[in-house]
Amino acid sequence: MTIGTWLAATRQHLVAMLACIAAFGLPAAAHAQVYSLSGDWSDATNPNGAWSYGPGLSHYAQPSTPNALNSAAANGYWGSGPDFFSAPFMLKATTNGAATGAYTNNDFLAGDVLVHSPNSAGPVTITWTAPGAGSIALTSSVWYAHSVVPRSDEAMALLNSTLIGSATVTNGIDRANQLALANGSFTVAAGDVLTFSFAKTAGQQFGSLAGIAATIDFTPRVVAGVPEPAAWMMMILGFGMIGAAVRRRMPVLA
């Protein structure tokens, strides 16, 4: 065997060894999952997968008590009472604001998620729970969706108990001029809770309607697998056979 032939054979054996190491020792690629508050919205279940609307809200059909917002709730809403005179409530709008006859398209468009804060003290929340350990890329924004009245709302975003963003929305901060609520990348453990909170501004008698858009790009953390004992034995035997083959093929130098 010539030196060139021996080197070529050795290179093939090394490639095979690296392939074995990669197959047994390296983690598979992590696949991101995108969660969208609007896209994932459900009028049937609560909690809805990783999302939860509430707490303490029940689902109601489109109200019959006269209210300009009724036509935007063709699929019903999650709320504290059977009409929009009871707050808090939240819904995914089924029509543009202008079609209601009282609101405008700068208040909301079909598909927007709207949250009316409580008339009493305290917030109403939407939560997302991490399905596993990993990282999230969060984008969220809020706006005032209640141009028919001059009020304001306090919106906050928290990861577990840590505040990661806040904004005050009022007249003029409409859909065309949304405020960033919380954006960025965060590490999460399984069961960590991301909370979007809405409360009336202190000193007001009533809560008001705000819009929210939120997208969470979740990438799970992948831990390299540990080979089973049988797999370790196969790897050791394979490496031994490769080493023996290389030794047999080593050229004898004169």
C-alpha cells in the first residue's frame, strides 16, 4: 500500500468516526414555535393552550343589550357579565371599528384583540405559559381603542413577577400610533408565566377599551442526548474496529 492510498483510507475512517460522534453526541436542531395572541384566539376554550383569558371570565354570546360594540362581537366575548356594561371583558373583533357606527378604524380593525379594564380597582390579565425551557422573542404593542370617551388605561407586561414593560394609553394613542409594551429576548423555564395586565388609570371612575397585539417566538432548549449503555458499547466496538483496520493498512516503509 502506498502512502497516498493509506492516507485516503485513513481519511475515510476519520469521516466515519466523526459521523458516529455527531449521531450519538450532538443535539438535534431546535424548532421554534410562534404564538400569536390574535391568531391563537379562542372563543371556545379558556385556558386555550398556552394562553389564558381572565381570571374569572366566562364566555358570553353576542350581547342583545344595545351597545355600539355589539356588532364587533359576533363570536361572543370573555367577560364578567352578559353585556358590555359589565367590565372587565375581552374579545377578538369581528368587524372594523367604523362598521359599528360609533368607533373608528383607528380604534380597531377586524381581528384585533380588545381588552376593557375593570371599572373597579385592580387589573384584568391575559397570560401565556411557557410550555418548556427555552427562550422567547417577544413583540407586543398597545393602543387606546375607546375614542368615544376621554379615559386612559395602564398596561403592563410581566415575566413571572418581573416588570418588563409598561405603557399608558389614552385618546390620541390610537391603532395608527401604537406604543411598544414589551419587546426583546428572554430566557424561560417550563411553567414561567408572561402576563399582560390592564387597569384603569388611578382617579378614573370607569375602565376603558384598549387594543393589544402580541407575538411570542418560542425556541425550546435542546439538551444533547446521552447514549444508552448499548449505544456506548457499539461506539467503542466500532472505534476499535476502525483502529484495527487502520493499523492493518499502515504501509511498511523501506
